[in-house]
Amino acid sequence: PVWAIGTGVAATPEQAQETHKGIRDWIAKNVDQTTADEIRIQYGGSANAKNAPELSAFPDIDGFLVGGASLKPEIADIVAAISAAK
């Protein structure tokens, strides 16, 4: 959600999944199913080492646009979480 970007406040993993699924469903309906299945939808909220494993576990969250955490050592944990899940 817009309120999560750059604030340090993340959406719950369930909120993020619901939004990503809605986007994927829209693409399936308005473009085609193949595109919906193959497109990568990234979470743009506050991804960090703490929430990355749970966010990564959801089927419609394909990656992250990492902000401030990319400048910290925890980036390795974020990359490991998404790599393990996908």
C-alpha cells in the first residue's frame, strides 16, 4: 500500500498477498492467464530481514523493492529469504 512505502511501516503479509493476488487476477482477466502466471509482482513496502521470510512464502509475492534495508547487512537475509522461497 502507498502508506507503507518509505515509512518503515509494512503491510501485513496477508494484506500484501491480497493486493498482489488482486493485481494478478486483474492481469488474467484483462490481458491473459499466461501473462498473469509469468509476470513478477514485487512488494514495494518496507521489506526487511524480519518480514521477508513470511512475505516470501505467499504465492503472489515474487520479490521486493528493498529500500533502506538494502544499505544494511540484513540485505543478505532478505535475498536469502526470497531465494529459498522461490
